[in-house]
Amino acid sequence: MSDRREFIQKSAVGATALTIGGLTMSSKSYGRIIGANDRVNVAVIGFSDRFNSALFPSFNDHAKTQNFQFVALSDLWNKRREDGKAFMKTKGGWDVEVCRNNDELYQRKDVDAVIISSPDFAHASHLAEAANHKKDAYCEKPFAETMEDARAGLNACHKNNTVVQIGSQRRSTANYIAANEYLRSGKFGDIVMVEMSWNVNQPGRWRRPETVKQLKEADTDWKRFQLNRPEAAWDPRKYLEFRLFWPYSSGIPGQWMCHQIDTVHWFTGLAHPRSVATNGGIYQWKDGRSNADTLTSVFDYGDDKKGFQVVYTSRFSNSAGGTKELYYSNGGMLNLDTNKVTAEGGLREREAKEMGMKANLLESFELPQVAMATGADTSKDPSTSAHMLNWMQCVRSREKTHAPIEAGYSHAIAVIMANAAYRTGLRATFDEKLQEVICGGKVFKY
């Protein structure tokens, strides 16, 4: 069988130990082994749009064959608790108990694992909480928006041998798995540049104007919602449209960039950028948001021997260009939009001969044709279903998942660096000893 076919036919990724900031985990997590006949009881933390549109159907795809079931739902807003209970009963036949908060949830004795789909800034805190209660977790991305939260989540999961799947579902998708195998084989050559984009023209993206009107402070727990963020006055928009407001979300970096920058870390084995510079602003949708609607970040990766640049750009005001991930080497290009490897841009014979060199042109071939769901409706995303299945299997086997906690920690560093550079106007770097993002010689905070 040719090397090309071997790459295309790869459908799984071998578990690889990662080291981040001196912390290492092996390919197995030595927690309790759940028997093949034991039913795994799962609770949901946060009845969100992402949960009901993608995580719920993905769970249902495999619940019967993997012997998993939903038993409880925790949400701070009474309406979402009621809506969630009714939804899960109607759509899946699951008769779940509802909890006003996670304290009530963890008083239950029947919960083995949780799915975390709470607001962006709460993911790492809720994951640390789950780990400390000895619960395995599927945790939506971004993993964290501050290094304090990221360290707390990472350390809790290491301490408790928690099986974690971060919601970076590209890692369970055939074309990305094949791309990873191909790049790591060395046949592509050194990466010299990566260009990424995520462009939409959606005035309503992350907006919930009608739902905001329904939310009253008395019907939820605003103080508990804020967790460790600076205390602020009640604001239903920040509660429901949190992706538009820092420090509840970084917006573009945490929502979209984290997916794509994660592939850079996966494909290269690099834990984080060396530096990031970011520029952007609110140019189109002046609706009171504090997060940019247009943003460009330039990342520097590598070491003193070799490196490469990643240019990431995103806008809400025009969808031209869509979502792109382009990897370049001296010999050509890997395009994860078309799923093709080509010699485009490679070193041609004429230019090579002038310098006494040989031409360097990649052999063209196609990766598996898989389309990623990048719109607001992710209900038909097979990658999330595959990602959920991998988590379920690893809960039983205690193997490391496709997107373990270390992967989330790495993308969080990149997200926080990009956000810090945007908010300070300064170049962001990462201090390995402190495990902190640095801008202008100072640790980046709110």
C-alpha cells in the first residue's frame, strides 16, 4: 500500500503523552474502571444552545450502544431548567432531575460524569469542580479565558486522573486525523506559514434579544454566575449574550480561533506560541458589545532553530472567504477547506536551479472529504458525534481522549495571549516558569 493511501485511511490517532509547563501525563489515566455492563450516569451543566443543537444529539447517537444515560441537569436560570427537562424528555426520553446549581448536583450519588456547556469563562472552573468531585467530563471549548482558571482546571484533572474530552472536535474528524499523520511523517516538510480565517455576516451571531427580555434577576443567581470575575451590576445581556462581553468571553479568540489554533498545536506538538500581536475593533455592530467584531492576530511559533508564523483573521461584517485553514511548506500547500495537498507555491525548477538547488514540489492528493460545521446550526456535525463517542469509550477504558486536558490548556494559552495583545495593544509572550501571559513586562489580568 502506498504511503499516500496509508495517510488517507487513518481513522484514529494514537494517544501521545504531552508535557506542558513540566507536567506530564501518560497514555492512561489510572482511575476506576467502569465495567462493560455498568451504566454510566451523566449530568449536564448548563442547558445551552450548543448542548441542545450538537452535544445532545451526539450523546443520543451512542448512548444505547455505550450504555450511557442522562440523569440530571444543573442550570442557574429556572426557565432553562424547565426547558431543559422538557427538551430532554421529548427529544430523548430522558427523565432527568433538575438542580438549581452545582452544589445540589454534586450532592447526588448517581452521577458518574458531566457534560459542561456553561458560559465560556466558566468552563475551567466547572471542570475543576467536576474533577474534584471525581467526575469525568466532556468540556466545551474554550477551555479557559484566564491563566488562573486554566491552571486550576489542569491541576485538578491531573490530581484526580479525570478523563476529559475538550470540545475540539476536529481531533476526531477523518480529514484532520489524516492531515496530522501526513504532516508528522515529514513528507510535507517544515511548516513555514499558516493562514486561517473565520468570516461571517451575521448580525444576530451571539445575540439573544428576545430571550434577554424574558430573564429577570430573581429567576437566576447572578452572584454565582459571575464566579471569580469582578463583581458587576446585574445585566441580562452579559448573562445571555456573554460571548459579546469581556471578561465573560474573549469573543472571536475563544469561540473560533481556539478551534483552528488547536490544529497547529496538534499537528506540530508545540504547546503554545512564542509571541502574539493582535489588532481589531468594533467596526460594524455597535450594539454595546465590548468584544471585537473584526480581529487579526499574528502568532510566532518555534524556537531559535526553526519556526513559522500563523496569521488568523475573523470578521462579522462580510462572509467572503468563509472559513479557511491553509498550511504552507517550501514544497506546496495543505488546504483543509478543500482537503487537498498540492504543489501550489512550491519551489519550481527554474528558481531552484538559479541557486544550485533542486525543485521541491509536493505530490498532489486528497484527504478524506469531511465538511466541518461552522455555522450557528451544528446539529448535523458528524465530527461532534465522533468526538462524543471517543469520550464515552475513554470513560470506560481510562485511555486518553483525542482532545485531553493538555490540548485545552494549550489552546487556552494561545487564546489568552491573543486577547491580551488585543486589549493592551502590546505584544504578548508566555512565561514558562510562571505559566502566565506577559504584556509589557506585566502579567495580563482583567
